Amino acid sequence: MGADVKHRMADLHVRHLRRVKVDVYDRVVYLTGSVATPADKSDAEIAAWQVDGVEQVVNDLVVRRPRETADDAISALPATAPRHPLMERFPSVTRVESRRAGGPELAYDRTGRVVATVYTLGAREMINAGFTTLPADGRPIDHVSIYPIVAREDLPEPQYAVVLWHVGPPAAGAR
């Protein structure tokens, strides 16, 4: 089962794969070692969960801190709001807005058309409750995508963006 997890990580292009050790005992996968980014840590866990027969994943991967250089300087410019991860993945998405606290976000294209409804769910919530009952406010759903969200220290578990697309892959700009 450990080799299956390593193969799945390779399929997902988890960087620094050789620094990740996979141990399996009684259908529990233990991930140890170090990775470069929080997204790599999350991707490794996703890969482990996708292997048949895995009942639990213990993710003890450590995110290495990047080395600071003399070129790192504090900017006097005002901080800008970070772009939504969906906008980074799909150039056709030009705006993502939340309609209400705790509710889904809506993703828009450059013409102002709603192209997706986006939910942020924790790993346990996705496993236990699923996402097949997430409402799309009457909009037809063409396909669903799930993306890991970069881990934050203030969150107890990995978070995922569940994207209910209202347009087909070509219009969504799927890569």
C-alpha cells in the first residue's frame, strides 16, 4: 500500500517526493519528512486518501521555511488583498465574491456572468458529509472540481475549494 501512495503522489506531481517517507500499518498511512509548501503537504495527504484501502492518514510532514535572503525587504506600499486561488488556476475567472458570511462564493468571468459557485470545506466535512447536496441556487451544474487550499496554522485541518461549475470546461478555462 505504501508504494501505491508514492505512485499516487507522483501522479499528482507532489514536489520533493524523495523527502517524503510513507509507512503503512494496519491500513493507516503515516507521512513523515519535509516538503517545500503547505500545498505540497496537503497534496500528499490527498494522494494518500485516494489509495484504495486507506482508513486513516497521519500527516506529520513538515513545511520547510524558505531561506531569507538579503534581497528580502519590507515594502512601504500598502498591502493588497491576495487573489483568490481560483483566479490563479483559471484566467477566465476575473472576480470571486462572497454574498454572505459562511455562505458560498460566486465566481464571475470578465463579462460579469456567474461561472461557478465555490464552497470551502474542511477535510472531515467532505469525508463525512460529502458535497453532493451543496446548493447552487438553481443554477445548472456542468461539472465539479475540488482543489486543496494552502494550509494555514489557524485551521485544524486541510481545507478544500469545491467548485460547482455552471459552464463547461472550455468556458471555465480548465487546464
